[in-house]
Amino acid sequence: MQEDREERLIGRILVNAGIILEEELEKALAHHKRTGDFLATSIVKLKIAKEEDVFKVLAKQLGVAYINLKKTEINPEAVKKVPAKFALHYQLMPFAIKDNVLEVALGDPLNIQVIDDLKMLINIDVRPYLASEESIMDAIRKIYGLGAGTVEGMLQKEDLPEEEHVEIEEDVADSSIINFVNQILSQAIRERATDVHIEPFEDEIIVRYRIDGMLHKIPLPSGINQFQSTIASRIKVMASLNIAEKRLPQDGRILFKSKKQEYDMRISTLPTPHGESIDLRILSKDVIHNLKDLGLSKHDSGMLEELIADPNGIIFVTGPTGSGKTTTLYTCLQKLNTPDRKIITIEDPIEYRIKGITQIQVYSKIGLTFGGGLRSILRHDPDIILIGEVRDVETAEIAVRSSLTGHLVFSTLHTNDAASAVTRLLDMGIEPYLIASTTNCIIAQRLIRVICNKCKKEVPLNKEILETFNVKEKDVNIKMYRGTGCDECFHTGYKGRIAIYEFLIMNDAIRKLVSLRATAVQIKEEAMKLKMSTLKMDGWEKIKLGITTPEEVLRVTSGE
């Protein structure tokens, strides 16, 4: 009750100061009760008001100064004064030393007990500042390193020489290692990472997150390299892999829960001279979108709806690994997933599980290949078939035969553009007349980064960019934007990704060229005469809308 009164008092101060409205206070109080967050933190999280506006008012009321840690250069000498474990326990961040006084950011700068404990620890005076809990925890992770408190505790307990570190299952069960690995995975999810790379080297471990397609090195505490084999063993236990086998690559999966959301993580290990390198691919179980969410233009969205409504034929989606092909295909399946349709997929691996769809995992060790699985699938009377990837002539031939016998088939190919998919199928040995008669459409796609809304700024139009994109006169006066870089986007200027597309529709003109074994260049030229929008052209439309930058589009379409 006392805490509720204090939170309401803080809310009243902010309302009186004109920072928030009465109805916004009630919304923030409800969030505070549900999450346990400090009320000011709830207000910032709900984007009711900016952090600086909220905390400056509170700091003035409390009679202390406010510090924005995101804009503050932190003194390493100040950090050395306070152990990571202490900083984490009390949620405080030392940031400067002036005249033998340690300046510290706290969520509650009036907590005398914390300040006294800190004075006793460091034996110098302390000057408290108010900061948001979120900015304090971000600073601790950035400066001390991810899981610093956990590692510090392990190092204090560790009294074996480095070469004698235990690598048996009992050591893996240590709660400190479990906690550290959980922190790596939880932080990856918070940062929207799609992959986590844990790489051992001679004198260090490097952890990198792939965020929006780009790798970012994550700060780790010193001394963590001593626990490399233990960390690897812990992850292998989570993925039900053989912890004794360190000479061969292994693959597995982990079901990980974070904030009531389930994530399916694909694990792959590789033996290296300095230990096992581990890659974790993070797949959320809740990523299936509507067609509208794919980033398609209105024209392309309508075209795709018509294509997937066909009762038979093949739709190929092409692009390199990590270009979003699976998301596009699953979105199409979700649209078609109704009680009157039987849908079966064969994949390697199954990335997302969809209720109402029969999904088969390829398992080559026991002979369950794409080709072998497809033969069995056809005996189950499907209306729609998804083949994870056409890799060989056997799979391609069965896919073609399936479409000829009244099935709608979806699959992927690894080619740079839509026209090259035809060449790839011809190289596999598929007859050109079969490709021409069964393929409805080939879709090429790439993922491009979206400009960060927080640091998005208008920039002058560059004439060289206009020439690169062959811009027409009507587009010369468009506005162009870039992200200047901020904490929200890892100072990259981008946050999030969206797809660009190229639709090669198999009309009579294109079918004729395919039957004549025309080259990919000839097919593409003909398609462009028929108003096909290339990846680069679709990227330009996204630039005109202020979604992305010319550099980003050119980065992923440089092969065009």
C-alpha cells in the first residue's frame, strides 16, 4: 500500500508538471502493477513521455541531479572501483570520479542503505544521481560485459589452474553457467537477434549477434574464456547433444522461453583448434504474418493473391540464405490453411510449426530425403505441397509431376534473381517444356534494413544516386532519408528489415523463351519489356517512401 501511494505521488508530480495526462497516469499505473516496474520506467516504456522529460522532473523533486547514461562517457577508473556483482545487485552504475568523489547513477538515489554500503566498499565519498533502471542495466551490460556478475562470482570460486578446468556434466549443472547462458540467449532475444555466434579463440571467446542481417560483437567480462568448454557443454546439454563428442559437428534444437514467448533455437557445433564454435539460430514461434505484412507493393500483393489461388502449378521463391524465403512461403501457406485444403510440407529443417498443416522433417540418415518423402506425400491426397528446397533432379521431377497432376506446389531455389531460376532447373536436367508448362511464377527476394525512426533525418538528394537507379524526371524531387545512428539502432541508422521482390510471371512470351532454352539475360530483358519490376526497382520504390536508403538497396542488389 505504501508503495502504491508513493507511485501515485510520483504520477501526480508528473501530471502537475504537464509531462503526462491524467488518463496516461492511469495507463502507466496499470502497467506498473502488472510488471512491477518503477512508474517512471512504465511511462517511458509505454512511450507516454521521453525519459529525459520524466526523470528531470523527478530529479528536481528529489533534490538530486539527473544523468542520461546513454549520452555520458563513462570513466573506466570509476568502473574499476565497483565490482560487477555489486553494481548488478544494487542496480547502480559508477560513471565518474571528481575530487575523490565517486559519481554513481541509481534508480533510487535516496536509498541511504545502498549509498552507505557502497561507501564502505570503496572507502571514498559517493555522489548519487538519478537515472532510469533501463539505462543503468544497459550500461552495466555494455561496460562490465554481458553476465559480468555471474562470471565474477565464478572466477572467485575458481581455484583450479586453467588447464585443469572440469569438463564433465556435473560442472555443466553449475547454476552460474546456466545463468550465464540464459543471459546470452535472453539478451539476444531482447536485441532482436536472428543468430548467436559463440566463437572460441586462443585467448578469448567472442559472442556476436546477427541483428537485421549484420553481426555485432557483444561485450563480455574478462576471464570468460576460462569457461569456454563449460559453456559449450551447457548449450549441448540444453540441445540434447553428446557432450563427450568434441571432434565432430553436431546439430540439435532448444525450446527456450522468454517473457512468455516460446523460441525454437537450432543449434550447430563445429570443432576448432580452440574449442567448439557454436551457432544458435533463433526462430520465434509467433512470426507468421499476413500477406500485407510482407512489404509487398499493392500491385505485387494482388498478384501474389491471384497466384496462390491457382489450384495447380509451381511457385518458386529464390534468393540467398537469410533472404526471408521461408517467411514468404509460410505466409502463403497460412493464407491457404483452411479446413477444406490438405497441406503437406517436407522441409530440412522445419523452421516454424503451423497448426492444421502436416509437416515432415527430412532425415537423410534413415533415407527420408526430399525425393523419397515426396513420393509418400502424393499418396496422402494433398491439395498443396511445400518442398523446402529443390536441390536435385529427382526432387525437381517429382515437383513437376505433382503440379501436372493437379497440385499447387511451393518451393525454393538458391539463385540471384528470378530469371536465373530457369537456368538452374535446365542445368538440373528438367526439360524446358516441363518448366514452361508447370511454373506459374518465380519470385526473387532480398531483405533490406529499414531506417531507424528514432534518428531518421532528411538528407539532400545525390545526383549520382539518381543515375545509379536510372531515375525518371518525375522522381527528381523526392525526399531522401537516413538514420544518423542512436542507441536504439546500435548506431547503424537502421532498425528492422523489410523485403524487396521481383515477380517473373510465366506468360506466353516467357514460356516461349524457356522452351527455346533462352539465357537468363534474355528472359529478364523480355520480362522487363512486359513491366516486370526488378529487385533494384522495387528497392527504389522503398527509397521513395522513406523506408530505406539507396546504399542499403545497392548493398543487397549489387549483382544486378
